[in-house]
Amino acid sequence: MSGYRSSRYLNVVDLGGTTLLFNGVNGCLDELSGRPAEIFLSGSHERLNELSAAEIEALLKRGHLTSLSPGEELARFRELAGALRYGQEKSSRGAGIMLLMSYNCNLACKYCYQQEHRPHKSGAVMTGEMVDNIFGCHLSSMIPGAEPKNCNISFYGGEPFLPANLPVILWALGYAKKYGMSSSAITNATLVDAMPELFGPGPGLVGSVQVSLDGTREPHDSSRVPAGGGKTYDRILDNIAMLIGRKTRVSIRLNLDRRTLDSVPELVKDLKDRKILGNQFAGIYASPLHDNIARVDATDFMDMADLSSRVFGLGIDLEHPVSLRANELSRLFRLKKGLGLTRTSFCMQTMQRTLVVDPFGDLYACFEEAGYPEYRVGRVSGDGAEFFPLHDRYKTRHIANMPECLECSVALACGGQCGVKCRTRTGDLFKPHCADTREVILESIKLAYQRSRAAGESPASPGEPDLSSVHG
């Protein structure tokens, strides 16, 4: 076995009786049984000597074993990550503008990350002139190479569908219709019944929305409360039904913590009884509440792995962080050539092909940072778009520039985690705060594999043509 070792990017997943090898660079997946499975589960370098020459050759081709030294393998991966990032930057053509038309909201949710902005920003509402500056004049300078026809407009807030925002919504939808742009929104859905004509399929209408619920009626109504008091649960569900009746796609996000989790089965039953769940235009997923940037009460918050485990234990058909990532990674089981993993960064903050524009013309690379002046990446006005140093700094936040990520076996499935969260937790934008991320990714791979086997699919075996690898 001299000269060969397990790759630092090898992940060994115990399937219970067999073992799944998952290469975190090229995405190769191979199920082993018997003695080879026991060897890799043991984690013993010495036991690799028990493998046959044919097994070693096959495992080298797949990248699970390598002849490179640790330093050489790390340098090769850094080179690959940099090349992937360069290619992504050159090939990106899509664009998105999130119109934060005002910071105002008709709800007073205690965990809202924008609540501290409202006392001093509530007087500003976006104008049609600002919309003209964005879509009529300066889109290509805000997002290089962007064309209106390839741009998505997203209405965001605050609450975007406040009556005061309606003129600018209609103005922006005029551009969407003119150029064939898609439009979406993130809304609390308490006011959309006052303007149903805005919603539906096709350019010039809001075709998809995300709506949040905080559990079933009682916990939701104690959490998502109108600023003047009252209840919102039934109104929101009535409005979701109205939206899907207009063929608007509704993604229902369940904001869950330890306090609201137990209400989920009752909520799911209610949504089914109202013929919301099961409708082709409605989907639902669970997401843990978090406190990435704002100072909010996080007493009952859960991490992703805990939430996924608890939702799975409820025995209901509900997407959660592990299953959502399993959906994303399931393509690895159908891939026969090329690189299977290419995620060099985590979110919109780094590529900046989507920007948030607020009513002052300030530009933000992350919607959670909107309203914090120190996190502006630029601004737009009638004179054009200008960018600040943070704009370029954010663009360098990818795994090729993050030493800890370069050593991680799941870096290309993760992308370096949320920059806002990492900066808040570590004080350093380029230092990851991983928490349970690796656990979630490996559980996702396991779930995706089990689903593929149940469907009668199987990944390529070690004897079949290998995927591209950086290993020698």
C-alpha cells in the first residue's frame, strides 16, 4: 500500500451493513460491502494494505484513494476551486433585483431582522423614478452583462404589498411585461387580497411568492402579530388559497423552533383540509429560525440537523434542511461524466448577480444586511451606479480564498456557509462557522442514496468510467 492513502476529501457514510464512499471533489459515490467496507469504516490507514491491487486501482480512479501528498492534494484542490470560480464568474448571465420598496411592515414579529431599522427609515418609499433608474438606465452597470429579459424582479420589504407600495409595484411590473421578466415576492400574505390582480402566471404578474407560517393557529397568532394587535393565521391561509386559485406558485416556509415544532402535524392537516397542500401550485418546507445578524431572542432556536431529525420523527411528508439538500444532490446518482460538485460560494452575497435596492437607492449584496449602512455595496441614482470597497471584497469570499474550507471534505457541496453568519459568529468574513453543516450534507447524501436505491437506481460502480478527478 506504500504511496497511497485515503483522500482528505473522502467521506465514509455508514449505510448499516454496507458503506458509501462519497468523494467531496468530484462527487463520485460507491457502495462497498464486506471487507472493503469494514476497512474504510475503521478509518485505519494500515488496513488499506488489505485491499487487492484491482480494488486499489478502481478506488484511485474514483478519487477515494490518492498518490498525492497531503500538500499536493490541497494545492491541486485550491487550483480546481479557483478555476471553477473563474468559470462561474465568466459564464453567469442571469440577474435579479430585489426591490425593497420600504422598510415598513404591518406585522411586529419579535424575531424580525429589520425591526431596528423602522424607527429611522420608515418615512421612505421607493419611487417610479428609482425603478426607471434601475431597469431603464443602469441595470447593466449594476450587474455587468445583465439584460432586462434575463432579470427577475423580486418584491421584498418590510411587507412589499402595503398600499403605499402599489404605485411602484405597478411601475416595475410594467417593465416586467415589456421585457418578459419573471416576478416573485416574499410576503406575509396578509394584504394580498386587496390587490389580487397583481398575481398569476406570465410577464407583468407576480408568478411566485414565499409566505411564512409559524406553526398552526395558536403559536402562529402569538408570533406573527399585527403592529396594532390581532390574529393573522386564518387570513393568511385564505389568501394563500386565493393565490393558488390564480395559479400563482406559493412556497410555504414554516419558521420553526422548539416552541412551534409540535404543532406541525396539526398545521399540515389543516393545509390539506383547506386543499392547499396537494395543490400543484403549493409547496411547503421547514426552516429553522436564526439570528445571523439581528439581536433577537434565540432561546428556542434549533440547528439544521436537529430540526431535520425532529421533522423526520414526526412521520409526515415535509421538506426540511436534510431532504432539501438531498433533492439537490440526487443528480450525482445520474451523473456519468464531468464534475459533480461545483459550489464555490454560498449565496447571492458573493456573485452579486442579484442585488437588493432600497428606497434610498442603497445597494446590498444580502437581503439580511439591507438597512445596515456599513454593509452597503453601492448605490444607484439618476447619475448611475457606484460601488464601494465591500462590493469587491464580498466577491473574493469563495472557498479558494478560505483556507479552512480548502481542507474540508464537503467544501464543494457547501460553498463556505453564509458570510453574514460566519462574520457574526467568528468576527471574520473568511472564517467559516460550520456548526452542523457537514453532518447535514452527509445525512443528505445518505438520504438521496436510499431514495435512489428504493427507486431502482444505482450509481456508477468503481469498475465503470470514472468522473473527472484531481487525484493522481
